Amino acid sequence: MQLPSRLGVFSPGILRIPHLRAFLDGAELVARPDLSRRSVDAVVGWGHKPTADRARAFASREGLPYVALEDGFLRSVLPGVTGEPPLSIVVDELGIHYDATHPSRLERTIAELELDAPLRERAERGLLTLRKQALSKYNHQPELDLDATFELTPRGDRERVLVIDQTAGDLSITKGLCATDFPGLLARTLDEHPHADVIVKTHPDVLEGKKQGHALRDPRVHLLTAPAHPPSLFSQVDRVVVMTSLVGFEALVHGLPVTTYGVPWYAGWGLTDDRADVPNRRALARARDLPTLFAAAYLRYARYVDPETGLPAPFETVASWLSLQRRMGERTRGTIVCVGFSRWKRAFLPGFLRGPGTTIAFAKDASAAARVLDRTSERSTKRSAERTDPSHDASASRAASRSAFVAWGTKGDGALAELATRRDVPLWRMEDGFLRSVGLGSDLHAPASLVLDRRGLYYDPRTPSDLEELLQNAELDDEELVRARLLREQLVSTGLSKYNLGASTPLRVPPGRRVALVIGQVEDDASIRRGCLDVRTNLALLQAAREASPDAFLVWRPHPDVVSGNREGAVANADVARLADLAAPEARIAECLAVADEIHTMTSLVGFEALLRERAVHVYGHPFYAGWGLTLDRHPHPRRTRRRTLDEMVACVLLRYPTYVSTATGRYTTPERVVAELLEARHRGGAIASSRGGRWLRKARNLARSFDPR
């Protein structure tokens, strides 16, 4: 449905919705048209709520269409009552989907929609996405194990029925043609399933303390008031019973039988066990299958915006973004104690650990970290003592036990590691990612990506890391490999690297001469101290490269931190002149790689960037990309036995391993989005900031940017 070009809006809350015009076909929005005296073509309001009465009255008086808006079925991470804006809304000029007393645009679409082959395929893929990614309307609640929460009969020996409570006064109930009230629903469920374990789930808005539920207490039921993500429950029950809740449709998506005691939009089409009288207009319609209902509701009725661009987007974009937020947020659910971080890192660190169930605390050292753990445990014990509900106690106990320490690099090797072992708390390590920023970290440029490693660190080959585990064991599908190839091609074509510094000036090398690029590093870097055996200095690297390629035109490119004066590792000019044919301290890495035939490095990330360009890479240490059959290794690594293709390596290194955060939203994002943002920053001249002005002025400016609110 194409909306008129000028829409009247009476609700300030509607006008505050981010990207509202993107939802509404770019229509011009006229606030309070009865006062502005500006003509409009239609009036919008929020569903059939009392707050929309004024808009509906004005539309009736002026003979204008009234268009109802509501949250979409795949809305957001957090509930709307928390202030989280919607990523999806529905637009209905006939009624609204939760009002079964009148026809709605959704009802008509379900009745009339014919799925051609492409639309059916898209609907089936969408259903698979909801199932595989465990997506719901809201996506902030934790997974919950019913057996660990209640004393239930073992699965299979006794039926399990999940009853979904709703908020008191919900319009889907008052306008849902319900056959009974909630106490009646529960009583009938218990009568029909006398030998079942019946679990009653409380609504998320009730758990947030924003609304009231229906107090469905009965000695024969298990009352679940702890937060629980609905899809995590579906595999643990045999049937779902609802009045009108959307959870009923989500249960259908997961293959469960669903009993309805009202008339939600998905009832009356032959897919549900309906106890209420369905309106004749729906009862007389032909039965519809699940892909048709999904296509009508999620692909045709609902509208979406891309949270990163604010532009209209398809279902798939929002589903992918929400699944990423949920997956990344679940990694850190619990209390994360970040130990020994500078104030600058504290400014950006929460963005890389965020999650709806994550509490982030900072501690100066191991002793302070121990005190944080003690306080967390005390608060959890106190909360448990104040509650009588076993589902809350079990949930609180699990949350309290999910603690972790995070340290930057190898700084937690001493007292913190001992504390982690003594308290049985995991110690995770964090470092810069491989697509970091436009500018140096040592100049306090905030990162676009970090890695959070639960085993070790990618640059320490002495012990396994999450990245090594991925490269050794991960199975990758065709979709990931295609995505990896496209990302690799974009990085090569745009010349993006870790820091994206240097002048964009082509290097002049003799035509027809083999060019060997030697990459300098910071000599006290942990990757050298822990990953090199005999070649451990930049001078030794230059000497080894000259010995390995005596006839090559040798280009020396020192590390930017060394050139800027922030770190140590300079090679005397006389040695550079003796061993190299050309020094290129200011050149951008991409320009260096463009003219190189081979690269020599100890452990530098530039070796990986050279692999992206399918160059020959001579490795003198044990960087993460060595040992997989793609490099010429001076010292083979005994643990690394799997042979990887280049795209497999890219998928592990750039798609799966790092954590990316968007500068636009401050939320988790993809490497593709980070590439777009880095290109934009480079276009704005961000790299110039690293070479202009004094070192401390640069740092002060970048520190201020790090603390800017997102």
C-alpha cells in the first residue's frame, strides 16, 4: 500500500520515532494539522489506543482516511517500554491486526495472497531464519533451561504445556473476541491436560515493571517469572496455549501445536486449535499454510528500516542485524570485570561487550577485581533471599555464576590469571582487530573492531587461541565463503588495511625487477616476543630478507608507530641504505603491496594483507596466518596441521573472529559495514589527522572523540 504524500500526526510519541518517514514512504508529516491549518491527505495514529482518539476523530470529521500504526512482529532487541525504537512497524488503513472485531489489511492479505515461486522461497527462507536464529518480537531475554529451573518430569514421560500470559488491558485481548478470561484459560488447560507439566510464562513488559499481568497462580502450575527467550522454550515443551499472544505464531514457526482462546491474526486459517468463534469472514476463507501467513505478515504487512542507514530495508536485513545483536550479546551475558584498562579504553570498551544481560565493571587490578566479584555474589544472594519464586532463584544463580575477567592483551598474565584460576572465573583477552581505524591506536583513535578471545590471543602461538581453533576446526558453508571472497576483493580494491595511514602516492620501482617488501614492526611487540625464534629485530629482518632475495629490489617500510615516535624499533639510516634499495616510511600499505612480488615479515598483519592480494609471503615467526599452507614458513608450527584455502582463512579471520561495532549506531555490526565506515572516514581525511600537529595534540583530539556520545 502506497501512503498519501501528506500525513497528519497528533501524537508527539509517533513523531519521535527514528526514521519515521522511511517507514511511511517518505511522506511529509504535519504535526497537529487541526492547529496548523495545513491540508493533509490522511491521518496516522498508534493503533486503536486511546492516545489515537484525537487523530481518529479529526479524520472522521474531515472525511480523511485514518491509518493505524503499530509495532511490527520483529521489532527490536529490547521492548518498546524501555525506550528502544522499533525497527519494524505495520501500517493499516483498514483496521489493525489485533482487532478481530473488524477486518484489517493483514487479514485481507492473508485471505487473498497467492505465493509465486520466488515469494514462497523467500517466505520459507524467512521461516528458517526465525527458527535457526531464534528470533522473537523482542530479543533481549536469556535462554532458559526448564529442567534446571523447575522439578519437572523427564521430557517424554509427561506432556509439557506452555501457557503465555499477557499484559492486563492489552487491546488484543479486549478486541480479540476471547472465549474466556485468563483464569478460565488456565482452568480449561489444566482440565484438558490433567497429567501435564503446565508452565505459565510472564510477559516481558511485566518483568520490566512497566505493566501488570494476570496473576495466574495455581498449585498445579509452574510459574515462570524469570526472564526467558520464548524460542528457547519451544524445544522443551509439547504445546503452547495463548489468548492472542504473538508467541503463538512463533510457536507455529517452530513446529508446535498451538491452542488459541482468542482470535489473533494467525488464528482461523487451519493452523491452530481455536476455542473462540472466528468471524465468518475468516471462517469462510480457505485454509492457508504457514509460508503464506509469514509472507503476508512479515514480508507484506510489516515495514522495516535498516538501523545503520535509516533507510527502508527488507525483512532479511533487520533479521540479520537482530540475530547478530542477540548472538554477540549472549557471549557476554553476566558480569564482565574489565581489569587494568586505561580511561581511554574504558570510553569505547562497553560497546564491544554490550548485551541486554551484561553488567560491565572496571577494576584497577586483581585485588579490585576480587572485590567486584564479592559484591556481585552478595547482591545475588540478597536478591535470591528476597524471592520465593524458584524460577527467579535459578535464573539469578545462573546469572551470578556467569562472570568473566577481561584483560587487554597479555596484561593479565600475573595476579589476575592466578585469581581467575582460584575463583574458577574465565579470563578473556582483548586486542585490536584487523580492520581497526583510520589512524593509530597509539594516537588514541578509537577502534572499529576488537577481538575477544577466550583461549589465548591470536599473536601468541605458544598456546591455542580462538582464532587458531577456528582455522584448525571450523567448517564453513558456501555462503560464508562467497561472503569472504567478496570482502577480500573489496579490501584489495579499496586498499584498506588495519590503520589506513600514509600518503596515496604510487611507489616507483624499476620495471621488470622483482620487488621484495620488508615490513618493519614495533620490536617490543608481544607477537615478536612470543612468536619469534631467531629473527626478532627489524635489522635482523632486513638482513634475512636480503639474504633470502639477494637480487630483488628491496623496499623497507617501517611501522607507523615507530615512524610517529610512539614506539621503539627504528633501524639506523646507514643500515637501511646498506640493505634496502628504497625506504618508504610514509607510503600507504596498499601502495607498497601493489608493487611487491613478495613480502618478508616476522609476524606483521601486513603478511595477511599480502595474502589477500595473493602475494608470496615469507614468514620468520609464527603469526596467526602462518602454518596453514599459504605462506613460506621459516619455522613450521606443530599444532597447525590443516590446509586452508585463502577464502577459508578470510572467513575465519575477518568474518567469525573479531567483534565489530558501528560508529553510526554504537551497536554490533558486520565487517562489510565497518569497511564502508572506514572508507567514509578516509574520504573525510581522517588519516591526515595522524600526521598533522604534535603527538600530544593528536592524542587529546582523539581522546575527546572517544568520549563523544553515540
